[in-house]
Amino acid sequence: MWWILWMAQALATPMLSDLNWRTVNDTVMGGVSSSSVEAGETLVFSGDLSLEQNGGFTSIRGAGVNGSLAEATGLQVRLSGDGRTYDLTLERSDVRMRAGNYRVKIQTVAGEVTELTVPFSDFRPTSFGRPVDGAPALDSATEQISQVGFLLADGNPGPFHLEVLSIDSVIGRLPRGSSYEGVLRQLATAIQDGVPVFNSGDVAGCRDLYKGALTSVRTSDGLTPGERSLVDEALTTADRQDASAGAWTLRHAMDSILGAG
């Protein structure tokens, strides 16, 4: 019943003017994209995206959230864009990802104000533009969220302009369900039993053991919506892979949940 507590509320730390905003562009990797950020009553992120010299991204990051999202389940954002697709990004202080963060795409409409609510469960861990296996779901420890930002990497060179009108938290974080400890024990047991099976050469048997454990816990009230999504994605991906790759995909999903415990 997560939906009963969803209501917008201004963050304890004002998101637009009081955070320490900075630009991070592909120039750190030899690219030539440029951008600027102006923070006041609204936040203006603008510049020029270039694909030259293996570039292709530009971003802004605002540090100083400092635990103000601990009781939140998502963000409500209002912005005026240029028709391009941006990524809304978040970082957790306890999760280190090289050139990475948690991301969700936001499509803007040129000349119009877009308002949307984004649950933390929709954010996915990403590094160098690729999903990160084994990273915990963002919503497993929202008190660790330390930084918010926006990223442009849509592959279309040229000028861009994004004005962020407001960012509010969506309040209503629920405690873990009563089955959470049981979920952790079940997954830990599956790994303990599965490792020797995998090492003995029976990779299909290990995969099936992991699959059974994740299938068993996927509807548990002990999982966050983000963790449940990660489990569903892992089960779907593993079904398309060979036995060895599938076993590792499922193992990474279990590691994500155990790492948040």
C-alpha cells in the first residue's frame, strides 16, 4: 500500500538555490561539450552538446542533500525543456560507481512545462551508460542519497536549454515488511548452496537454485519496489541467457538485496 502516503512536500534542503551545483562534462574524458548552471528561484542548465573527440555528455550535479530524502519515496519535478530527453540523476554516498549514478529518463516538450512524479524505484544504477550488476536498489537506503543532478547524453549534438522550476520530495517511506529478515536468510542460503554446485560444473543446477529462490521472494513485502523490479529484470534476463550467464545475473540480483541489508 505504498500509494497511500504519496504527497509532495518541499525538501528539508532547498534543492535549487542552496545546493552546491557544478558542471561535469565530457571534457573530463577528452570531449568538447560545454555547459553552465545558474541557480536562483529556478535552475537553468544550458550549453552545447558535442560528439567530437569521443564525447557526448554534459551534466550538472548538486551536492548537499545530506539525508533530507530519508523519509521520501520519490521526487516531483517541474521543468521547462527544449524537447530533448534528459536523465534525472541521484547518487548514494554509500555506493561507489565509476562514472556512474542512479538514473531515470525524462522527456521534455519544447515550450511546455512538464510536471511528473518519479518514484525512487524507477531509478537504475548506471556506469558509463550501462546498467550496473550487483548495485543495491536506490530505494533500499534513501537516507544515503547525497546528490541530485541532470544529464544530457541523447546523441544529438547542438545547443540545449533546460529550466528546472521546482524539485520536491514525495513523502511516505514505509518500513521493511515483516518478511525482510526471512528474505535475507533465504537468499543467503541459496548462495551458500549454489556456489559449490556451480563450482562442481553444474551451472544449470546453480542457476535453477538461484531462480527458485528469487521467484519465491519476489512478491515478499520485505522487498522495496525497486528491489522487486531488479528481481523481475534479473529473472527475465536470465531466461534469455545460457546457464552460466544466467546464474551470474541472478547472483548479482541477490547480492544487490543482501548488500542493502
